[in-house]
Amino acid sequence: LLRAGAQAAEPTPKYLRALGGRERVLGPEIDEPEVDADASVETLLRHDLAAGTLRLFRHEAGVRVGEDPEAVHQARVATRRLRSTLRTFSSLLEPDWTDRLRDELKWLADLLGAVRDTDVLLGRFQEHLAALPAADAKLGPRLLAALVEQRDAARTRLLAGMDEPRYATLLDDLVAAAAAPALLPGADRPAAEVMPPLVAKPWKRLRKAVKQAGDDPSDDELHQIRIRAKRARYAAEAVEPVIGKPAERFADAAADLQDILGDHHDAVVGEAWLRQAAGSARRDAALVAGLLIAAERASAAASRDGWRPVWKALDRKKLRAWL
């Protein structure tokens, strides 16, 4: 065939040949720098911003398709992690730049959160319904119809927001932030020296919140402790690449506290929703609402009884010696 004039095929795919090799020059839009124990503050920050942005990008299609609630959850976590990182590093960043980016991330997080919160309630209620006798469980869809409508409305608002130029601008800003964050002088210093005191700030706020809550905290106080635990966890996770195992163990313990108090908060919110729904439901559906309320109360009580030992496991000097 070669003697007859045939030539070997070009191994490069046609779409790459059509691009003229530009992608080989430009490389990926988001570069996630490698980080080790000697990394600078700038390298660590760029690594974390890149990881959070990529996490958001990877789940965008799933959010738009809407078939997997986990996609919304992961996208929401990405926005929260990015906001937390900007908060943790705030003393090293230009304030105006940081505030604007955090505000835009909050806008997206709120849209995602409205969908996620209804997904969580639906999941909880459906789990409770599965434990009821069949005659009661079959009334569940009628009781939860309003919540399904609430979720559909929240999803419509989310997709509308993602179709706005504001969303595209946010994505562009995140890509730019991961490449060149607006740093103040001193970002070339070792992150292992600079970051522990910054992570200690959310930890101290968490301890203060627990102390102020006393022996019998209100539901709102437990919710605030959960928020503080989440911020301490995210701050520790951001510095794991340079601190290593000590930060990882601390973050895991904070996650345990966040989880048990998160279940408590979900139970409290679930009971409130059910009480409101029962007021306008038919008698048979209202009876099912009462059964679900009992299940949510039991869940809240179990979390309230169990959170103190989880807190004590986190509040160990050995666990936070690196701070």
C-alpha cells in the first residue's frame, strides 16, 4: 500500500487538528498546583481555589439535568468551601476583591441551598414513611405534594439563575481567582507558618459558642454551633496539604460534630414544616403528619443527647496542638 502511494494516517483526532494545536499551547484553563509541606501561602490558596472551582464545574451538568440530588449537594458544598477559603485567607487578600467574590458565591449557594434543603426534607420524610404501615405510608405523597412543588419552584429559580450572565461571570471570576488571587504582600511566606493561627480563629469562635450555649442550649444555639463547626472543619481541610495528618484528624472530628448537629437541625426544620402542612391537610394526611413529627422529634432528641461526647472528642488539646 505504501509503494502504491498510501500514507500513514495522522494519529491526532480531527477535532484537535481543527483547533490547530492551540489546546496544546494553552493547556487546561484551571491549573491545580501541587502542594507539599514547604508550599507558600499563594500556592496553597491557588490549590484550594482550583479544587473548589473544579468541583463546581464537575457537578454543573448534574445540577442542570436534575436527576441526582447529590449533584446539587456537591455544587453547594463547592460554593461553601470556596467562601470558607476566602474567609480563612481574608487577612492575606484584597478586601474588595474578596467581598465581591464571596457575595457572588453566596448568591449561587442560596439558589442551590433552596433546592438542597427540600431534597433533604423529602429524603427524611420518605425514610420515615417507609417505616410506617402501608395504609399510612400511602398517604405520604398527598402530604408531601406541597414540598415537591416547593422543590420544583426552587429548581426553576436555580436554573434561571444559572442562565443569567451573572452566573457565567462568576465562573470566569473563579477561574481567574484560581490562576491569580488578589493577594496582599506576604503571600510568598510558608503556609505551614502562616496558616495555623488563621485556622485557630474559627476554632476559638466554635469553643466560645459552645461555652455560651451552656448545659441546655436552644435549638438555635445548637444550629449556630454546627455552623461554627463547619467553618472550623473547612478551614482545617484547606490547610491539610501542608499540615498533614494533624489537620486531617482535626477536620474529621469537626465533621463528626457538624454531622450530628446537622441531623438535629434537619429534624427541627422537618418538624416545623410538618406542623405547617398538617394545618391545611385532610384528616387522614394530618394523622400521617403527626406520625412523621414523632419520628423527627425522636431524631432531634437522639442528636441532642449525643452531641456532647462528640464535642469532647473534638475539644482535645492533643487534637489541636498544631494550631
